[in-house]
Amino acid sequence: EIASWLDQRKGRGEAPPSAWICLDDEELLDGHDCEARRGFFEGHVVQTKSEVGFTAELAEQAISLLRSQLLQQQQQQQQKR
């Protein structure tokens, strides 16, 4: 669903979000089924467990991923100047 939403935005000529994460209990990075989209999701996935849910540790991981993405974007913008 997330990949489809991002593809739709791209198809409409919209800029990608400056930072995004995917919180999901389904596997999005490992295994043969995920191979085609692995590069797309790397650095954006926080893997939850359905029996546990979203924990404080996972929240910290999500915040860290978002910060990293925003920092990388800022660095890229500075290099263009």
C-alpha cells in the first residue's frame, strides 16, 4: 500500500515526502517476495510484532530513521548550493 501511494504521487508529478517510515508487522525487507522493493523500503521500515505492538523502543527507532532521513536531505540540499 505504501509503495503504491508513493508511486501514485510520483505519477502525478508530486515530490516524494521529505521523510517517511513504515510501521508494519509484515516482513518488508527480507525474503524473496520482498526483493523487488527492498531498495525502496531500506531505511524506512520499523518492524513490529503483532503480538507485542508498537513499543517505546520501536518508537525510538522510528524517530531515529526520520531524523536520519531529514539530516541526509539537508546535507544534499547544502551540497547543491
